[in-house]
Amino acid sequence: MKKNIFNITPVFFLLVSLISAAQTVSDSTEEKDKVRFKLGVFYNSNLNYYGRTDSLHSSGLFPVVEAWLNKNLYITAAPVFVINASDGFDYAGTVAIAGYRFGKENKSAGNIYFVKPFYKDNSQLVQSALKAQVAASGSWLNEVINVTAGGDIKLSDKFDFGVSAGLDHIFRYELSGPSVLVIDPSAYVHAGTQQFTKTYYKQSSFLLFPGVQQQITEEVSNFKILSYEFSVPIIYAKGKFQLLVTPAYVLPQNLVTVASRPDLSERGKNMFYATLGTKWTF
């Protein structure tokens, strides 16, 4: 028997990617040392963990509050509401992130952040085992293509490790109004540890004596590619408002499956999904 262990909610990825993308629009117009607050709300059409989904194919709604203490240091909190046919509209918990963005203009960018989830005791999210996460990523920026690499450590009852690498190219258009349109086609590969238990039977024997069948249970940890993902974040900003749309296509890899036990197997398939949202800065 194998038991899947998920350690991170897709909301983390969405929040961090939205923070990075939205800040790309704001960097050239906002004062470096001015304290700013941002309010937003986002909808994700199909919550997934590297293409893995629950059996109900849940979508998600999460309001977001950001506090930027300066141009680099930020704190974010997001209540998570899960929407599906079984539970309807259900509050699952709140995700808090503290991070630091850095880099040299038009040359490099980086992000170090700490994630702390606060789930309800009866949360239905399979990712609710996560206790904390620390992650970092860095990008080399140039006019042709941006190269990004990152890694993370996740803590539940055990430690898990993940890495990612990606390519993107930012198209930025200054429009009348004044307003800005940013389009960022991206391609990423994600890898990480998969921890589960494996049970099998071993036939033992000694010389001419008949063998005895023994049940062996082992803890297994594999480091494998988890998914390939292609997305096109689109951000329109005018004054203090931003509109964000991110269509994406994910191809999950190395799903953990258990013969004749779909309830213990990871569910996942190639699929499109989208994130829609808006932000207001004050």
C-alpha cells in the first residue's frame, strides 16, 4: 500500500508568482522607502499541486492583503476558500507569507520568503499537513530570455525538498491613460521529493524447511520531476489598480499510483486552468 503525502497548497505558488509579476509593473513607479498596502481578490479555476487534484476538482477564492514595508520587504495574508460540489463554499484556513525581493535593475531579481499556513482543524485540503515552508528563487534578466531557478524546504511531519527552473520573456507596453500592459509567457519544470509507505510480501525459507511469507513495510522517498507547466501571466495596470489574468497548462509527471486503490493514488492529468484577480494599492 502507498500513501500520498502532499505538503504545499497551490495558493502559495499563486501568491508568490502574483506578487512577483505585479511588482514588475510597479517597480518603476513606486517610491523605494514608502510603506504601501495592497488589497486584492483572486479566483483559481482548478486548484492543483503540480497538476494533482482532489477528487472534487475544487476551485479556490482568496482575498489578499499585502503590506510592503519598503520596495523589497513584504508581508502577505490570504484567507483560502475552497469551492466544490460537496462542501459548497468552505473556509479552509489562512496562508501568511513574509518575503524579501532583491536584485539589480534589468539584470537580476530574487525572492526569499517564509510561508506559515493556519488551517482549520477539520480542513479538507490534503495539503493541510504542511507546518511551514522556506523558499528562495533567483532570475537572470536579459533582453532575449529570463532564466529562473529556485528551491524550497517544506516541513510537515518530515522534511521535503523541491527545485524548479524556468524561462520567460516579459513584453511591457506603455499605453495611454497612462496605463501599462505586461505579458509574460513562461515555461517551468518542477521537481521534488515524494514520500510514501510501501508494503510488500517476502517469501523466506531455510534449507529444506518450508518458507514463511512475511509482510514488509518501508518508508520510501523519491526525488523526481513533478510537472511541466506553461503559463502566460497578463497584467493591466492603471493608477492604483491592477487586473491580472494567468491562463496555464500543466502536465503532471510521476504520479504515485496504487493498484486497485484509486483512493490512495494521486489524481492528475494534463489540464488548462486560469487565475483571475484584481489589486488596489493605497
